[in-house]
Amino acid sequence: MVAQTPPMGWNSWDCYGPTVTEQEVKANADYMAEHLLPYGWEYVVVDIRWFVENDKAGGYNQTDPRYVIDEWGRYLPAENRFPSAAGGKGFGPLADYVHGLGLKFGIHIMRGVPHRAVELRLPVKGAQGITAADIYSEQGRCQWLRDNYTVDASRPGAQEYYNSLMELYASWGVDFIKIDDLSAPVYREREIDMIRRAIDRCGRPIVLSTSPGETPVGSAAHVDANANMWRMVNDVWDLWRDVTHLMEVSRAWTPYIGEGTWPDCDMIPLGRISIRGERGEERDTRLTRDEQYSLMTLFTILRSPLMFGGDLPSCDAFTLGL
């Protein structure tokens, strides 16, 4: 089983938004291996839109995004940002680099099927005669990022599409997948079921993290049975009100802590929190030192996963000490 202790690592979202590059991922992995691996920090996660060549900081380029996609309607890393992906290698070489440091590699994806795959009627791998146009639905489409359509679980080929995704990620050596627009504002039970089945059949142990919150407590039994970690709240930024809100929401989730499943407080908004971030100007965390102590205490009391959101090579002694 995976995630027998709460996953700990680094995620590119807070600091780099949808613009992180291969060299920046490697720099953070190098720092983790040197300074944090002995304490259990091991996951290096490339967050949102690694398949867009021309994304931007402070939001998303939804005007003229240049997607990279394969013949089966699956996103591939943008080679101008991840040069080792050239030649159809995907994230395999970067995962090998991370594994070579003794760490584990993760990615972020959006639920659903790319609208570009639907427009091009690209075939679904493993589903004879079925294309992306046969499995999609506009109903329930993500409202804040328009890259994908919903995968309609009732359609032939729907499960095969998710199977093909997890097969690809397993071939790259992915150890961790964060899947967005899955827990809130609507809990997507049928897509979670398809994702769970696809992971279970892919032949590689992969941690499943659902995002964002607030995951409905009424779905606790289902998410506990199917995911390894799930967000209790929306994005936690370097604002004290986000921490106090987390204190209120987390009470209801304490019965579900443990046995490979971990209610998730979200990423740790500390250190050099934004270089090309999605939210706010370039900065160090705005939380005071006392507030940072309180945040780390809350996360550890709850046995939350710990995903650092700042730029690790920029850490000062205080942040590293935390």
C-alpha cells in the first residue's frame, strides 16, 4: 500500500503557478535530497498545465494556449519548458532524475478529457472505434479552467480513457498524482471511481490526491475508500484567515486520519512563496513567525500531508528549521 505515512514533499504551484520549468524542478529536488530527505520529505510534484508551451504567471493563458497532446488525446510535457521530454519521452527522464536522488516524482492533472482531443476526434487507446468525441460531456465542465471536458462515465470508452492516462503515467515512473476539480465545488464520485480503477490496474503504486476542497464531509466514506489524500479547504495562502478557517473545517475530518488516507490541509505557504506565482507579487510569506509556528503545529497535529509551496533553494535558516 502507498502513503502509509502522510506524504511529504514540494509542489511547484504556490511559487511558479503554471510556468515551472525542468531546471527549477531539478533545483528544488536537489535541495530536498540534500537537506530534507533524511526527515521524510520525498515527493517532487510538477503542478498545473505542464503541457502548455505559452502559459503565464498571475493566472492562466486561456486566450491562445499552445497545448502539447499525443495521438491518443493525452497531454505531454511542453518541450520548451521540459527539454528532456523531447522525442516522446514525456516525464520519464525527469522522473529518472528525481528517482536517482532517492526521491519520488509527481504530477498534477485536471479531471476530464482535453477539449482539443474532442475537437480533433482523437481515438481512445484501448477502445476500438471510439474517439474522445464519444466520451465527453459539457455538463459539469470546470468553470475556472477550460482545458478539459467531463468524461461521462456512462459512455463506452470512458474507463479506457482514464486507463490510458494511468498507463502513460506509470510508464513515465510517476509516483503521485494530484487531480484537480475533483472534490469541489462538486464532488465527482463517478470520475473518482474511474480514476481509482485505472490506478489499480496500471501496475505501479501511485498516490492519489484529490483537489481542491472543500471536500464535502457527506462524501467522507467514499473519498476515504478511493483516495490517499483529499483537500479539506480551498487553496491555503499566506494569510492568517486561511489558517483559522482550516482550524474550523478540520475538526469534522479527524475520524478519517490514518491507514493510508489523510485529510489534506493544502500546501505550506512558507518561504519564498512567489517567484512567478498565480497569486500575488513576488514575495516571501506574509505570515509572521508566530503564525508560521502555529500553521506547522496545526498541520502536524492533524497528520496532514506536508507539501512545501515556496522555492526550496531560497529557504533561509528559519524556514528550513520549521
